[in-house]
Amino acid sequence: MTDALMNDPSTHGPHPADPLIALRPWEAPEVTSWGRLPMNAVDRRDGALVLDGDWRFQLLPTPEAPVSDRWSSAYVPGVWTMQDTDDLPQYTNIRMPYTEFPPQSPAAKNPTGVYERQVDVPAEWAGRRIVLQVGAAESVLLVHVDGRPVGISKDSHLAAGFDLSGVVRPGERATVRLTVVKWSDASHIEDQDQWWHGGITRSVLLYATDPLYLADVTVRARHDGDLRVDCLVRDASGALPEGWYVTGELDGHLLAQDIGFDRANEEDGRVSDFLGEVRLHTLVPQVRLWTAETPELYGLTVRLHRADGTIADTSRHRVGFRDVEIVGRDLLINGERVFIRGVNRHDFHPLTGRTVSYDDMRADLVLLKRFGFNAIRTAHYPNDPSLYDLADELGFYVVDEADIESHDHAHEIADDPRYLNAFVDRVSRMVLRDKNHPSVIIWSLGNESDYGANHDAAAGWVRRHDPTRPLQYEGAAKRGWADPGLASDIACPMYAPLEECVAHALSGVQTKPLIQCEYSHAMGNSNGTLADHWAAIEATPGLQGGFIWEFWDHGILQRVTDGRPAGRGGAGLYDNGVAAPGHRWAYGGDFGEPYHDGAFIADGIVFPDRTPKPVLYEHRELAAPVRLKCFRHEGLVLSNHQHFRGLEWLAAEWELSLADGGTLTAPAELPDLRPGETAVVPLPFELPRDGGEAWLTLRVRTAQDLPWAPRGTEVCAPQLRLRAAEPVEESAVAAQVEVDDDGLLVHPLLTVAPTLSLWRAPTDNDELGGMAARWRAWGLDTLVRKPVSVRRDGMSVTVDAEYAGTTGVVRHRQVFTPVEGGLRVDEEAELPDEWDDVARVGSVFETVAGLDLLEWFGQGPWESYPDRSAGAPVGHHSVPVDALFTPYLRPQESGGRHGVRRFTLSAPDATGLAVTLDEPRQVSVTRYRAEDLTAAAHHDELVPRPGCVVHLDAAHRGLGTASCGPDTFPSYLVPPGVHRWSWTLRAL
Ligand code: IPT
């Protein structure tokens, strides 16, 4: 290639002779980069030219296809798969979207985006070192400036810097071309369970430094106040000038140069001047420690001076003093064994696909804080840099995970020497970028990539470079939770059955903290048994928590009309978890992908618009910083269940809920308790003699405005039962109960009479766990009712019926008895022994239209199920019927309320019906029959019925997490045999 050709910005390229193309770096795993600057922890965002915005763009069918002069435009940062190209998002979990073996990619179809724009290089930058930084590009980035090849980078989730000092001229205009190849050798190690995209997903910057610059700053801040700052100084000329020096200042307090460090390096007599290394040091007296509960940060400024004292470069850091260590089988933060209440988080957005703004990330973390989370695993790659700043500031423990997942070809790649570079490159660059964040407490080598020599190589690098943090890797841990020789300091299984975890902790052979890297799979209506997990974790030394899978439902906002992603224009076209009319949340297959993994991408604790799912309230309660226990008759026992702080940041109020007497409140004084301490406090209320069942709740709220919650935000609501319900006998009165010839109740408020239901619209857990298939095989979804006899016995009518499935018959009896103001229904169903695990046993009926408000006494107000009800306190609740339903992306059983004692369903004019149950029961009131939900694939396909579909369940199966992980526990199953339940129905 001639110089003239290379320098001509108008050249249509990449020219075939372009070395960046000719080398075919997209199928060379050994090539992780070329011309790329070393990663470091100096933040250059301040003062940089931000090159975000519309770039000239064209999408080529392959990287070698000629670039034409037909440009469209694309927004940077952004993926082209969400921006009106023909290359649409595709979702696969484990399998690669193509059949080529690593390191190959599809030769004939490899979408390649060419981004180009002019940049005016500021004239003031004359004499300075000029760097282009591409925040992230997937999966291979090729950089040209003015037609000249500048560099190559791989790793779709880390930035790449390129020195343009000799390439661009200050005061002149340069043409920057970023070519992004979608499929490459690197795709095989970026096979994470998420949408496949192509593009530039984080900001592009151009910045300048003095020729003499801080190449890196490494901060070590220990919990004894010891602060060490290692600085790496470089000069663009290669040789360092004479006389430079570095100063540091921590919140106004000057750091000293560590002479010992200089002396230790003195051997060749030239020390720091030659090596460009210098260490600053200080000891901070009475240091305020950083923890997730107390995210205390100090401001550090590092200045690099020229010999004449003038400042050549400055780097600012926020420092958190804290220690992480493993002692025995405990992970300790500042010497304390902490519980890890974590979640796995992807960089996801329903409009951009992958690009997340600072405000988005802040909203994610604020929400997690409000719901009691204290930890994040950056599944499965380094997240956007701001995430770590926010985690430092708001208080989260972070497991920082490298961008390595070779799921489909895990075994081949883990030991493939061609990929050795990539493993070490990805892990080391993550560590170099994120090492100064106090929030990062553990490094992770990646996810689901088997275990091989490549992992050990990367682990070796980390252990040497950063001995201050443990590292983990699930693929290694799985070879033996206690084996000290493996590349994991944590036993970090995924979806391990709770009993196995407990058994390991009790076995006497445990050597490492057990913290599940993934557990409690949140797909659809899920997260059953979370409370059982936490009861075991808190009671069992050796267990320290885990990371729920996962934060997001990755539903992409899609226009139903043309099937395309709504993209950035879709802002505001969703509300409360639901897409606006004409739109839906797309999951796998919705973009016509030939291979996909369906709704498995919708497995988060929040909807795609970050609307919380009911499980969050469960989690919030399980993480409660204040707990309440009865203490005989002397009063109540309050405890501080935090690790590091008192209760001074909280305010509380007592609430007494009486089944038959409304709700009383009284101010509460929180005692001064250190972590782990308890105090006995007197009962705040004289319990009235009347009022029936009585529950005492402590509503705990934030006492001041906090960075993550305004004052008054509820933090938890621990509850105790003070008095049980008395059984009520409803005696028969002289009145008529009307049933038709088939024995079906005729009632003016019901459009469909109560019948037996054993079926629920399968949840994702029911489907993927195989339960739904069994239920269908038994015919539970198509039971055929056959009346056997209808007998009048005094005032009562007894209706016997049989419900036939394909493999058995249920005998069902309903006895209707008139009672004061209405009727009582006593029901009995006998299930055959073979039907040993059904979804529910109960009654279902439908009401007239217009009954739009549900008011109940029982658990609530949010959705709850038998194995997910710890966060739904008993009380008087009132919710519009339409708001009871949780709009899971793939319709399924939804909207249930556990522990309901009685309810009314009313119209605005206060007419309606009242139901009283014999015991606290699972109840659901929705606009949909189970069959409506079963038939729909997306929420927008559901057509609400005018009346309400009401289920009253004698027994309802737990939810479990069987879509990926253990099913619910046996105690939450619905057993065969006889079930009995009674209820009364009255008109209001
Ligand atoms: C595990 C993956 O690590 C995670 O990315 C996600 O796919 C999750 O499962 C399920 O949603 S791997 C699985 C094979 C246990």
C-alpha cells in the first residue's frame, strides 16, 4: 500500500491490501490486539472530546466486502442490530448461532459495520499525546485514521485505547473509521446467555495528555488506614525526562513518597526515574471504613510534576479503606463475616440493547439498594465503568467477572493454546481497569467455560498482580468445592440444591466460603423457597449467600406491526412493566431467528423497564436490617441484623392489624443497637379484646434522605402474630340455594359457577421443570366434569361430581348451605394416588363485570405464593383488580395472593360480593382463565375478560425454580388424597 493511498481519507476501504483486513484477525485467537495501549485505571473522561452521536455507517455482508460510497448513519454508542439494519438481534443461550468450530466464523455472512466520522483535532493539543478510546465494540474492532491502520482490539466489554499522536495533526480534521466485525474467534468466548448484537456499545473519546503522563495509578487502602499509591509514569518520547516527581493528596492531607520502595528498587541505581515507578504512602488516623453498608470514600488526587514543579498530569480517585480476606471458610470484610445478598447483572436496555447510561445504572443500583441487595456479580463480563463508581458510592460488594464464556465449545477452548492469550488478556485487563474500586471484592475468571490450563494461566496472573482479593471461578470450583488446588478461592456453585450446600457446610471438610454465583432463577413467576434458602444460610456457618439469577428480563421493545426493535425512538412506550399498545417485549424467536432459546432470556427480578417484580418484596424482607421476635410475655425482641452500622439511619412505626377491627398505628422508638445486638421492647399496644386475629408490624423506613432513597422509604416490615383467629361457625338459615340440573350453582353475581380446578397456567418453572408436561399427560388442563348426583338435604344441596382426566378421576363434592346473608360452600376432592403433584386443588368461578376492586385481609399487598410469601405481611389490603396481575412476559400463572382470610370484590357503587375462607388460602382474582394465559405467548395477546376469574385454593403448589435449578421443596407440593375447604359467598 502506498503512503498516498493510506493517507487519502476519501479512499474507499478497507482496501483489500489493508493489513488489518488481510491478516483476517477475526479468525486469529492469538491476536487479541495490535497497536492497543495497555489498560490502566486512570480515568480520562474529564476534558475528553466525546465522539458520540451519529456516525456515517454502512453494514457490509463480510469484513472483506468493499466499502461503498452509500452511507447511512448509526448512533454511537449503539448496536446496529437495534438501529434499522437488516441484521436483527438474535438470542441463544448455550449454543452458538452458527455451526463453525472455534476459531472459525461464518465466512459468507459476517455482518461488519463500518463507522466513519470527521474529527477536528483541537489546535491546543499541539505537542500533546493524543489518544483515541473506544469504550467497547463487539466483537472485533479495527481502527483506521485517515486511511491508515492504527489498531485492533478484541473483548466486547472493555475499552481500547490507541495512540494517535503521530497520526493526527492538531488544528486539522481527521477521518476516524471504526470497523466492527460481528463474528470472530472471540465470539466463541463471548457465548454468554444474552442477545447477540453488533456495534459500538460504549462512548468513543479523544483525549490529550502531556507527553509526560501518568500511565497508571494503583491504590491499596487497608482497613488499618494504610494507604499506598503506586504510580507508573511514562513519556511519549520513550525516555523519561529528568527531575519529574509525583505528589498525592487525600482529602487535603499530603501523601509522602515511600522511600523504602525506592530503596528496594535501588539495585540498578536509577530507580524510579528510570522505571517510572513511584510509591506514595500515608497512614490515615481514625480512618472511616468502606463497607457496602457504610460506603465511606475519600478523595485522592495524584499529580505528576515536571522538574520545574508545574503539573504535567493529574489523576483523581475515590478511595475506600477496607480489607477482604478469607479466614478459614469465611469471607471477611474488615474482619467481619458478611452475608452476600447478590444479584447477577448484565448491561442491558430495552431500547439500546446493550448501551446503558449513567442514569440507567444509577437507577439499577438504587433499586437494588431499596430491596436489600448488597452485592452484584457483573455477569458475565466487565460492566460499564460507571457501574463500579456507583457501587463504590452507593455500597455494593462486586464480583467482577472477565468476559470469557465459551459455553458451546467450553471443553475445546479451556485448554486450547491458541486461546491462552485471550484468557490472560481479558482477565488482566479487567483487573487493571477495576483494581482501585473498593466495591470490587472478588475477581471472577468468567463463566461456563469448563476448566483448563488457560484458566490457571489467568489465575496465576491475578494472584501475582493483586494478592489483596480472592478470585473465583465456578468451572474450577465445580471440580471440588473444598479442593485448594483449583483456580477458585470461593466454593461458588450455581443452582446447587440447598441441602447439598448445607451438607457441605456440616461435613467438616469445607475449606472455602460457599457463596453461590447463581441461584434462585428468576424466570417468570419464580424464586420459590428463597426464604428457606436464607433461613439455612443465616443458620449455617460456612454458607454466606449468593447471587440471584438475574436482574433483568432482557425483553427488547419491539413494534408488533413490522417486528423491528423500537430502538431509541421507543422512549416512553412502556409503563409499569407493560409495553404500549402496538408493542411488546420481544424474547428469543421474535425477530425470526432460526435458532433461539425463547423466553429463557426473560429471567430477571425486574421487567425490561426496571419495574420490580413481586420477588423483590420477598427479598427486601429477607434482607431486613431489623428483626422482630416474640419474647415470652416480657415484650418483643428487636435485633440489629446488619454487619457494620447501628439503627440510627432508620425510623419506625408500629402497626396493629386486627382482622375485625382495622389498623392502628403508634410511633416506634428504635433502640440503640450495635450490629448483632438485641433489645427487649415493651408491646406498643394494649391488645383490644375484640377484633379477632391480630398482627403486629414494625414499618421500618429511612430516617433521612439517603443517596438511594428519600426519607421515609420503607426498608422492611417485620411482623409477628399476636393472636390467632377463632374458628367461626356459620349456622344454616332457612333459605333456598339454587343449582341447575348439572348441580352447578346459580348465583346472580356469578357468570360461571364454582367448579374444581387442578390446573394453573404453567409457569416457566412448571414448563421447563417438566411438571406441566406431566399435568398435561394426566389431562389436568382438560378435566371433564360429570355430575353424579344432586341431593337436597334440609336447606343444603349436595352435589357430587367426577372430574375425569386421561389417567384418573377425582371425586368432588360441594355442599351448598344457606347462611345469614349468603351461602356456605363445603368442598371435598379426592385425588388419585398417581396424581401426586398437581398445580392446585381448589374452586374457580367467574363474576359479573364491574367488580373492579379487591379488598382483603391476608397477606399482601403484592403477589405471593406458598413458597414465596415471607415478604407479604398480613393486613388489610386494597388493590384494583387490573393491578393484581403481574404481566410476566410469557403469560403464566400470575397474580396470586397467599394467606387470604376473606375478601370483597366490589363495584364503585359498593355492590359486589364478599367471600370468607375457612383458613388462610391462596386466592387469585384476574381477568384471565388459566387457558387464556396458557394459550398466549406474549402479554399483548391477552384479552381481558369483563368479569373476574376467581380461584380459591385449598392447596397450591409452590413455585420453586425448576426452569434452571431446584424445584420447590416437598412441603410445598400438593399431595394426592382428600382435600377439604369451605368458604362463604355473600352479596355486599
Ligand atoms: C447459567 C448461566 O451462567 C447463566 O448465564 C444463565 O444462562 C443461567 O444459567 C440460566 O438463565 S448456566 C446453566 C447451564 C446452569
